[in-house]
Amino acid sequence: MAVPTAIAFLATLFWAPLAASFSSPRASGPSLHLRRSCPPKATIEDLWPTRLTPSEKFDADGATLDDDLDDDERRLLASTLDSVVKIYATHSEPDFLIPWQKQHQTTSTSSGFVLDVPGIGYRVMTNAHSVEYGSVVQVQRRGEDEKHAAIVESVGNECDLALLRVDSLFEDDEERPFAMPLGPLPALQDEVEVLGYPAGGDSLCVTKGVVSRIEVQEYAQAGERLLAMQIDAAINPGNSGGPVVNEQLECVGVAFQGIDEDSVENVGYVVPSSVVMHFLEDVRRNGGDVTGFCRLGIDCAFLENESFRKFLRLQSDAQINGSGATKKPKKATGVMVRRVQPTSGAKDTLQAMDVVTAVDGIELGNDGKIPFRRGERVDLGAYVTSSLFKGDEIGLTILRDGKPMELSFPVSPLKSLVPSHFNDKSGKNLPPPYLICSGLVFTALSVPYLEAKGAWSDYYTDEVSHLLGLVNAPLKQGGDEVVVLAQVLAHRANLGYENFFDLHLLKFNGAEVRSLGHLKEMIHSSREPFMTFEFAPEDGGRLLVLDSEASGQATEEVCSEHSIGAEYILR
């Protein structure tokens, strides 16, 4: 059966196995809802080629081949291997504790492969962490000595993927490397091969394994939980960003992380093709920008306890419908909403104590999971992140005070109060923000800041412990930040405050501080003779007072002494 759009194909990659089990309006996946965003006449062959056509068959030198089947297979293999490139990056990461400075440069090598992205063109895909804060990024083809300068164009830190533009690699149509096609999500125990340039040698390495499991995992790059594929082939340093191919030499995923434990061997994790295609479609829709993965924005409680279910009047279908049918009634299942995040699209739709029993007609278990494929279940979040884009509506079946209701609301990516990265709309890295006032160095709390302070180590201070507790706090409104006094650069204007650091700023001159930019506006607009800074905890926290009139001169002198080029950098 012909698939009408790329979005429909994206849906079937992840959700096609549900088609036989559900009869909702989107029983064959979310394609009916998402299709409207795509050109009506576009076909999957137009947007996401998944098979090699005769005109695209090249040998290692780029020459057109004869139409001989055996030769085609042999040369297709050579072309696929030639599509895998080695990436050289020089990283200039900022010092998150001294945000106006850079750390010493480091270098790395990793892997990537060539894709033809519809509406964008030929690009090299790799991992986001492979080119993070990359000052210089270069790409080298297999068997060549020349390195091509690359530009980091789009980055998805949540899914640890990045697209590179390499103009000199694609300017000659005849010499242009083969674009690897994307394939469907493999089944358990399907054989796959990892292609890349791991440590231990310079030439291309091929590692064979099987798919061990497919489930939601935490991605180390940004802490996001997305669908991931586990294979029994080791993924070593340098393999990152390399393609994982099936027997048809289609890319079914991108190698991205392993397990760093001595007791675990031959375990590697792969970004599956459904997540890869979601990232590519996000980039295509937004002209190179990355909006990210949608979330429901609700905190839930599982209902595995029978008393809990009775308390919420979670009854069987027969009890709800008042049916006297002789067949065994179907047990009603679901999860209870504990909190709706303030920035969620569900804010005005869902309420605490609502019981969500189904999502788009797909029944939700008491453990918060939904059917995926035969014998497999995944977290509810996997459906939302893999199938929906910003602005798409999701339908929920809920019980409120024991009464069934049908609700819907638009989903969108949700920002975190404490970000894992600072980046622009295309996902490219930005330096950490800071603000200096009379030698007081303020910054926005981030995961890298906490990592630099050793917040997840065996010992940390009470102040850092307080900051660590804010990592999972919900964002109250867009643009909010946790403003932190990182350190105090000694000056006669701030004598006595030298040991103030890692403090959460709550108020300036009695007014709540919402962000670093808000603090800057209040400092510059203040007409009070003194500036007061109140820090957490709210009752009994530290208080710091500075002279307003002397502040400007003190700030200039501190910046001059420490070779700080600007008093502030904001997001």
C-alpha cells in the first residue's frame, strides 16, 4: 500500500505494529493527524529514499556501474562504506565557573555518514557531542588524505544528533559520495553492523551484532528519555556518530553511547531510525532550526496498587457502561495526574487527580506504558516524542471523579528551568551567560555548572545541594532562570563578601529575580542609594548590600583587572 507522506512513514517506523490492535482515528499511527503539514503530492520516495535506484549506484571512484546484480551488490557495499566519514574536531569549551574564559582546547575524532535531507540537501550526520563547542570541524573520506572543512548547521542535543554542511565534499556531482538511505526500525535479534572509526586504528572498522532490545533510555548528552536501541556490538570512543546498517545496507540508527562499567561488555546504544527521522523532519520543517521533542508536561502516579485504583473509582468497562454483557469485562487501567507543569499545553485541560486511561485511543497501562510491538511495551513518553511535533494535538481519554471524558490539547517541547546546554535556535552552542556587578559574578544555573562543581560526587556543600535540588523543578513561565552568585572578585566595594559563592539569588531590592536579564534591568533602573541581594533559603538566607553610586566604577575596575571584555553576556 502506498504511503502518502514522509510523516506517515515516520509514524509507521515507530508505531505501525499498533495498526492491528487499535481502531482509533489514528489506529495506524499518528499519520492522519500529521499528514496535513506535508506537501499533498509528496511521496516517501520523494522525501525519504529507502532503496537504492540503479542511477544511484556508484563504485568507490564514483563511476557508474553496469546493471549486473552481483556487481551491484558488491559496489553498493563499497559505496555504503565510502559514505562513512571520519570527523576531526577541535573543541573550545567554556569554563562554566569562570564564564568569560575558555578551557584549554581539546581534540577528538569520531564518525559520521552522508545523508540527502529533503528540502535541505546533502549533509553529514554525526553525534552532537562529537562537535560540541567545535572551533574547527573537518571531515575526511575513506581512503583519502584530504580533510574538508565542515560547518555545524543543526544540532539536537536531546537526541545527540547533528548535521554538518561540507560544501567542498558535495560541490562536484560526479565525485559526491553516496547518500545512505534510512531503513525501518529493526526487530529483536535482527543482525546489524556498526560502521565507523573507533579508537585503535585509522581505517574504517565494521563490527557485527544483533539488536538486543528497544526501549526508552536516558540519553547522556542532555538527559532526555527517548527510544533507544541496544545492540551486543561494543561502541567504543570514535564510533560515535557512525551508522548502524541492516542487511539491506540501510541506516537503521546512529551509534551514540555505551556503558562505562567494567562488569558490562559488548553493550552499545544506538539512536534508532525513528528518532533520526523525527530530528530530520524537525530541521526540514523549521528551515534548519531545531524545536526539539514534545512532552505532555505532566507528572503522573502509577496505579499498580488495587486500593489506589478503587479510591480513584477506576472501574471495568462493564461498570462504566452499565452493561450486563456475559463476557468478562475488560479491566480499566491508567495513570493518575499529580501535577501539570505551568508551561504545558495541558495546563488548562488536565487537573490533578485526573486518571489518563488512553492516549489517541491507545490504552495506557497502570505502569504508564503502552503496547509497542508484539511482546513489547514502552513508556508513554516514547509515543509523544517519536510521533508528534510542535503544535500537533493529542487526544486523551480520562476519568475525572469517576466519569469518563475525552480531551485534547496541543503538545510542544518544554524548556527546563535548569538547562543541560546553552544553544541558539539551530541548537548550536552558546557561551554561558553572566553578569558582573561590583565584582559579584552572577550566572544562570545549568547542568554543566553543577558538573563543574562536582554536584553528583560523594561530597558537596549545602549551597550546591540546594542548587542540585532545582534541576527537576518545573519552569513557571518562559524565560525564567535560576540566578546564581558564582563567586565574588575581590574589590574594596565588596569587602566582607569574598566567601559568598554558589548562592541562589531570590530578590533584588525586595523584588523577585526571574532571570539574569531581569536582574540586569533592575540594577540599571534602580534609583535606590543601596542595592540589596537576598539569597536562598527564603527565610534566613544571606543578605548582601552594595553602594549603588560606587557600583559602576567598581565594575569597570574589576573587569579591567581580570581582563574581562564585557560586563555581561546574556542569552
